[in-house]
Amino acid sequence: MKSTRTGLACTIALLVTVLSVGSTHANDENNWPGLGGPSGNRISTETDLPIEWGPEKNVAWKTPIPGRGYSSPVIWGDRIFVTTAIKGDEVPGHEVAQHILGGGPWVHPDSVDGTFVHQYRVVALDVNGGDILWDELAHEGLPYDDRHKNSSYAAPTTATDGEFVYAYFGTPGLFAYDFDGNLQWSAKIGNVPTLGMGVGSSPVLAGDLVIIQADEDAGDNSALVAFDKRTGEEAWRVARPTSVTWTTPTLVQGDDRNELVTIANEWLISYDPATGEELWRMQGLEANAIHRPLLHDDTVIATAGYPQKVTKAVRLGGSGDLTDTDYLEWSYNKGTAYIPSNLVYDGYVYLLNDQGVLTCLDAETGKIVYEGGRMPVSQRFSASPVAFDGKFMMSGMDGEVFVVQAGPNFEILATNSLGEGIWATPSIANGRIYIRTLDHLWAIEKMD
């Protein structure tokens, strides 16, 4: 594999005995510092959260968020961070990235908005009352590529270490702000064509680095890129033998070494997050890589939902090509959705299909615990499940949030609606559930 390194940042550690996921600065369970929270796996340790709410029930505040953004709320201390894209005037004749598929030019039938000027913005809110503290323009201009009609040019979730917040928008670049909204630096990854669908990968913090998985079209320029999180200088860049993905890497930290696990159609690949050196690879999912890799003990669980449904459980700690080895602990080929990631929680793997029908597997063996768990209200899903206190939430595109009992027996504990569609995955911090609907950010809290 080719790689270029313009410097090294500090190390991080990973694997074998007890494993965890996320930023090395993300150990404060009161914060939700990036996609998936402190663990990266969308699991909160908080208790005594409400399981019932509505527009007039258990709502601490709601704030309108302008534009179109599907990034999840990121919370640190008294700050909440989201991104948004605001559509401006059309520029007829503007040419977006051209795509080749099947040997000829190709345009996705659901590609839109490449001929419109957009503002790419980073927004900070006050956790106490939901007031917008600052709203900064990161970039304005015509997009390099189209986006899917159901997506957004502000889909990736930010990440924070408590000092800076890092926002990634694809081709416009990566932007670092302090907590007062002052731009500290920006950096370009390069042009990132995504078959006209838009980018989906969020920044991952690893020690002194912020890392981006930037896979594109046929993979000619796919790369994993690390930047010094204080200066924005490129620390290393590794070419990847993979076509376009929309997934975020998972950082695993352990006693013997660290691993940054990535998934793609062609390969599952694990890297040393400090240097970009490849540790191991295994035959990929042979499907569109959108879901984030999950963890159960010393096993990474990779899933995809289209064009085929696949789940692979791979034991961590290997080296070289692990294809056709016993590092593949089990696999399962049903039950997964196209967009939302699945969930591993307290020894079970929860797979949801596009209509939210649940399958529960034993995380150790992959054996079916139950299947066919249906939501009481039919709808499709974009947001991923979030777990807390022995239960988990599933948030639908039509606005219903279903609270499901975790464990071997399927049970719906509550069905809630805020009256607005939900595409972003909720976040949990400081006794609140933060839900971003299409028009607002809501703070849900148990009210006396």
C-alpha cells in the first residue's frame, strides 16, 4: 500500500484485553464529543432519562436550526454543536463532478442541487436555554458534486476535544473552531466525488490527530487522512484500495495497540491511527459501506444493507490478510437497513431493516435471539439507534421515536412524537436527550 507521511502526531493505544472506542479526550461521560458519543457506539451510561415526551411534555427547550443538516448534536460542557447547509441561488450551466459507472458516464437519478450556491455553516448553542451563541460560515460556493435528494451537504457530525470543534464538509474541507467561534485553521482533503450522493464520514479524534476517511467513486484517489488537530498540518495520508464509502472509522483503544477500523465494499481494513500503517485486512462487505463498525469485547462487527445484507464479526488483533481465517468469528446475511447503523449493547446485536423491523443476535455467536420485532407505527429510518439504561431509541423519518427494551425479549416501552421528521441520530448528555428534527433541535428532559 502506498502512503505518504508529512509528520507524526502522538500515539494512542489499542487492543486485546479491555477495549473502548472514541477519542482519547472523550472519557467524560457527561459529554457527547462526536458521532456516537463517548464510546462511539451510541451507548450512554446515563440513567433516569425520560422515556415519554411530546411537543408539550418533557421538553426543556426547542430551537429552530436554519438550512438542511443531518449532523447529530455534539455536546461538551455548556456548548452544543451542529452543522447546516443553506441553499442559495442557482447558477445554470455549472458542471458538477462527472461519474463513471459500468464503463460509461453515469448520473444517479436522485442527485440534486449541484448547480446551487450553498453556505456551509457551523452552529453553537447554549445547553441551558438553546440560544444560538454563534453561527459561523465555513465555506460558501457551488458544490463540487451533487447530493442525494434525501441527504444534505452538512451530513457529517462534528467532533470536539473540549478546546476545538472540528467540522468536515467533504471537498470544501475540514474546519477547526474554538468554543467562541473563532476559526483556528482549515485544511483541504482534496476533491471527493461520491457518485452524486454527498459525503457521510465524520471526523474521528485520535490523540493529537483528527482523521478523515475520504473514499471516492471508483477509488482512484480514496484515502485515509490525518491532520494535527492543533495546527491543521497534514500528519499522514494513506491511499486506500476501496471505492466510495459513507461510513466513519471506529477507533479502538487497548492495552497492546490501537486500531482504527474501516469498512468498504472491497475490504475491511484496520490501521495504526498514529501512523496510518495497515495492520490487517479482510474481504469486504460487497455492499455499500454506510454503517459505522461496532464493537463487542475484542470483536468488531461490520454491517451493510444494500445491495446485499451482511454482518461480519471479526476478532481484532490480527495482522496481514485475514480473509478465510478463523478471525471471522461469525456472519449473518439478513435484517440490515441501507442507511442507519446497527447497535451492539450488553451482549446483543440489534439489526434493523429500512422499516425498523428488528432482529436480535447473540453478539458472541451470531445466533438469532429473536427476529421480526415490529414498530407499532410503520415508517422508514435514517437515524441510528441510541442506547441508555437497559433500553434503546429508534427515531423514524416521520417523527416517531420508539423506546425499545434491550435484552432477549422484544418489547416497545413507549412511542413518542415531536411532530417533525427525524434524520439525524439523537445524542445524550447531562440528563437530556437531544433530538434534531428537520426544523429544530429539541432538548428532552424529565420535568417535575
